[in-house]
Amino acid sequence: MSKTPQNKKREQPTKGAPRSENKLVTIIVVTAFIATVVSASAVLVLQRFFKADPTPVAQTLPPPTPVQPKAGQKFAYFDFPKLTVFLKKNGSRQPALANIRVTAEFIDAALLPVTKTAQPRIVDAMQAFLRDRSREDLDGRTGTETLRQAFLDIVNNAIEPHQANAVLFKEIVIQ
């Protein structure tokens, strides 16, 4: 007779799901919540990181057509200080060192003071761009043209609404 009451307790239906199912549902919900928060945070961080990078603009826009000076008018040139930057490591032991001398070409000499005023921002943006590149990114003609377009975009963004005609390299040495 003692077995009968125990069997009745086991057979009685309980309200709600069993405890093991409740724990499983709780674990799934908590895991989904944490994954959502981490994903949203990663998206926000990556958006801020890639927002300032001029590379997409340099790769999607065709290079601007250089303007020719009018008869009797000459181009004006602005020399930036020599840029010496360690490039991003890409599998090698030692980081590469880039030494670059850049000159901006303008159709109007009146833009030289504007460029002089914006020079610290321009140099900083150029250095930041270079630090995010590896030696392989700058190799060959494609690398040089990507660099030229990115630097032209940097200069033009800094001196808006004015524009530089071109960016010229006096020296590019990658060690």
C-alpha cells in the first residue's frame, strides 16, 4: 500500500513546464540577449572606426580631371612636411617604415594660405591613413594611385569649398 500514494504523486500533473525546460528557455533567452547586445556594440564601434577612413571614396570615385591653367596663369604648389610613418604589420616581424614627401597642386595661388591654415589637419589625416596600410597596400602603380586619390580627398576635405588640382609625390620610400 505504501507504493500507491507515491505513484499518485508522480502521476499528478504539474502546472507549467518542468523545471529543466524552464532553465533551458532561460539560458536561450539570456544567450540571445547577450548576442544581440554584443552585435549591436560591434556594429557601433565598427561604424565609428570605418567612418573616418577615406579609402572607400578613393576606390569608388574616378580620379578628377586635372584643370589646365588659363593662358599666362601658372599652377601654385604647396609642399607638405615629410611624412615618416610605420605601416601596419602584415605577417612580417618588423613593421615597414614609409617616408613620403607630398605636394599639392592648385590652380589659384590664393589657396596657399588656406592650405597652410589646414596643414596640421591634413598631415594628421595623411599619417592616420598611412598607419592603417601595410606595405602590400602601397606596392605598385595601383597602390600609388590609391594613395594619391586618398591624399587628394584628404586635402580637398580639409580646404572645402576649395579644391586642389592634384597631389604629387616628390618621394616615396618604403623600408
